[in-house]
Amino acid sequence: MKKVLLKITSAMFALSLAAGAQAAIITLSGPGVTTTSVAGATVVDFNDGTIGAYTASSGDYAIVSGNLGGVYAEPLGTDAPYLTVPLDQSSGSATFDLGFSANYFGLYWGSIDAYNSISFWSGGSMVDSFTGSDIVSPADGGQGSTDTNRYVNFDFGAMSFDQVMLSSTSYAFESDNHAFALVSVPEPGVVVLFGLGILGLGLSRRRARKA
């Protein structure tokens, strides 16, 4: 019995470590969904021509409307200003400051291309990064397909970030309805205690059956 308890306790401890070092979980909202479903998230829709709730920005980007052949294309199903990166030249990036540490980010990613990428930063250090190919396959930039125009959600769990960088090595990375939030997650210790509680309940039932 002690060996079983030790093995399960060790497994729960490993689970707690994994929770502390969790990589982002990426999910795609259903086709046609253009904004977040996370309650209380801060949303930047660019409709007023500004970066909205972002506290600062830098790099090569523009807030545009409509299409400009070979430079940018409106994300499918939208009819409002949106963000394009880069603008002045065919390769570049733009960084946006959240103003606080978040663990959730979402954006409506238009015509997803393999050469688009998004990275997350905390205190000047990169937390993680993803290319268009990490989101959909193939990431071929289809402007009229719901396969390559999707709302993408990044859930970092116990990790956090305070900056987001959008980059592209060719025209262009178009996006809209950025959303970010600090979503509550169980502390690793809580996960362990919960697991031990279930274990204790199981052992007590086993003893009761033997009795």
C-alpha cells in the first residue's frame, strides 16, 4: 500500500511541475467566429483607428480597411478596420504592450500564411512563438476560406506574458479583435491536494469493502 501511495504521490508531484511549465494550448473557434468568447477579456477591435487598450506599440504596422492588392486583404467576414503587419516594407514586425500580465490571448487571424508568426514576451524575454503552420495546415493564405481565416485562442495556463509581437516575412499578417485576459488557473499545490484527496477517498472505500 505504501508503494502505491508513493507512486501516486510522485505522479501528482510530476503533474504539478508540468502545470507550472505548461506550454500554450491553442484552440480554434468555429468557422465564422470573429471574436473571443472569454468573459471579461479586454478586446481591441481597431474600429476607431487606434490600438485601443494596448498601452504602447512599436514597429511596422497599420490599421487599414478594405484591400490593397499584394499588400493586405480584409479578413474573411469582416467589414471594419483591422491590423496589418507590416506595411512600409514586405518583411517586418510590430510589438504591442498589454499593460499587465495575461495568460490568455486571442485574435481573428486573416488568411493565415506559413510566413506569419506570433510571439509572446514577458519582461523582455520570449515565452513562446508560433507560425501560421502551427495553427492550420496548410497555411496557404487562402483569403476566401474559413480554414485559413479563424479566431485563434492561446491559453498559457500558469505562464504569463505582457507583450505580443506579430511578424511576417512577406505581405502580410492581417488580424482583428485582439483579446487578452488573466484567467484564473488552479495552483499546482491545489492540483496535488485535489489528487491526494481523491486517493484518500478511494483508499477509505477499499478499507470499507474489506471490512
